[in-house]
Amino acid sequence: MRQFLFCLSGIALLLACCGKQPPVEKIVEGGVEVVLNHYEPYEVRGEPSHLSLREEIRIDFENAKLSDLDLKEPSFVEADSKGNIFVVEGAPDSKYYVYKFNLEGLFINKLGYKGQGPGEIQWIWDLIIDRDDRVLISDPAASKLLEFDTDGKFIKETIIGHILREELPLLNGNYFARRRAMDSSEGNRWYLCLFNPDFKEIKKLDSFDMSASAPPKQNPGIMVAFHWKVAGDRIFIGNEQRGYDIWVYSLEGILLRKIRKEFKRVPYPEEFRQQTKKIAVREPALNLVPLNDMPPFNSFFSDDEGRLFVMTYEQGENPDEYIHDVFNKDGALIGRVPLGKYGIMGRALNHLRATAKNGRFYRLRLKENGYAEVIVSRMEWH
């Protein structure tokens, strides 16, 4: 009997060992944790890795009821905590830059009137909606950051140094922003930096060297994989000049983790090649030439649970889909999911973006006939 029990214990131990998932590989570089992700995801016990989307709302701007909104070039979409949808206008000659829709997709109002007065916008580069539902708009043409409530009421504006772009307020009262080089000693670079409430620079976090593609040198297409995202108490930065390496910072600028991943090279798509040729003819001074391969990633966004979704250039089964790498809050690759492409493909600085909020996936899609539509889908993990 005792031998039988020992045998059962041995079998149970063997099964437990065989069923044990391999640990997530990590190393330390310069005192910083690096999560080593392979091409295929890890199987993390207790972590759901399969995502399905259930469409809830579709706002089609080809619809005759929406044609009088004068929305010329929808650029991206954001959402507040109540599910209201904010579509950002990208055309510089528009009268309004933000269009609000409710949870059912019905148009509510416009905000961000074009002008030079208080609460008016000369041009919009970025819009974020923070956890307090403040609508924050970056206006680089007027060097200011504007704040509205979600009903469109103007609250205040803050004047910013003219060298800054894409200013994002942080929970600790500081700001995160991109700036250009201030003098020749910094070269032809873009810098991502932290600033105090008076917009005095605190710390440089990253930079992107633009000298290799500055005219009269050949400019390699129009794709630049230099992307960043502020999500709660974390700052994520991806820089193609490091490969597929996304760095995670605290709001104080401390490098906490590097998320590194193996990836497949994707040839430069014919769609982008034709775009590049058209721009090269229209603006010969840029000296544009098509790329051979696409960057390792395009852009990324996060959800309410801290997952990071990174859009690659690998095509899904559907022509409208691209594979997204999904990392958990600890930087481990837990899934590769096909999600619809969003924004305007091929735009410089990767102004593409989607939003995950309230358990929903928000994206703006351009149809083949040129009209835009917003698609809102429920995200179901299992």
C-alpha cells in the first residue's frame, strides 16, 4: 500500500512538472530589468490571452445625417469614462477641431473653435482625456495647452514654450513633452523630456536622431517609429533606432523596465510605396525614397488593466487587420491578436492611434471610398 501511494505521489509530481509553464525570461542591464519576449507569446498561468471583439457602435461619416458636420479629415478618436466619443479633426482649415458623440453614437456638439482668442485653437496636434475626464488639447501653432470639460466648456489655457510639442500633463503635476533641439550642440534630434509645472526642463528621457533623413540626404519614406504613451503612473516610449525595445518609466523619469521582443521584418507595402511617390512628386525638396522594410512596430495603446497593445506591420487574415502584440502589466507577451488598422496609414510621426477604455476598443477607420467611420467594440477576454 505504501509503495502504491509513493507511486501515485511520483506520478502527480511528474504531471505537475510537465504542466508547469516555462518562466518569463528576464535579464538585468545597467540595473534595469529587461523582459525578453520571443516571437510567440508566453503562457502565463491565470492570465487570459484570447481576445474577441463584439461591435457595439459604428459612426459612419458617409451617412447623410452626418454630412453637414463639416468634418473634413478625421484623424483619431478618444473616449471619456462615460463612453462619450471624441473625434479629432486633422484638417488645418476646419472651423472646429473636436466632435463629440454619445455612447449610442449620436452627435452631441463641437468644441475647439478655430481662432486666436481664449479657448480657441489655431491647430490641434493632440488630445487626451485624463482620469478626471478633463479634455486636454495641445495647440503647437499657438504654443498652448487648453483644458475643457467633457461638455465642451472651456476651463483654462496654459502658455508653453514654442519649442515644445505634444504636452501631456502627469498625475504628479509635471509635464511630459517632445521638443526639438535647442542649439547645434544637440544635433538634429527630437527629445522626449519631463518638465515642471513652469515648463522648466527636468530630465531628458529619450531622443530620435533625424540627421540621417534630413534634406538633402535621401529621406527614407514617411514612416517614423518613435512613439510614446502616458498611462496612469507609467510612461512608455518606443524608438525604432533601438529595434523592438519599449522602455517603461515612472512619472519621475526613472527607467523601470525594458520590454524587448523578437520580430519579423515586413517589406514596405505597395500602398505606402505609392503614397511616398505621390508626396515625392508634390514635395521634391524632401528627397523621399521608399523604405525596404517597415519599422518593427507602428504605435501602441494601453487598456484599463495595464495591458500594452503594440501594432506591428504583420497583416492579419483580413486585409483591414494588423497583428498586435499584447503585453501584460509586467512586460510579458501574452497574446498576438488581429485588430483593425486605424487612422491614416503612412502618416509621419505615426499619428495613428486607437484607444482602449471602459472595456471597449475605439478606432477610427478610413474606408476605401475615403469616408471615415468610428467603430466601437466590446473587448472580451477569455
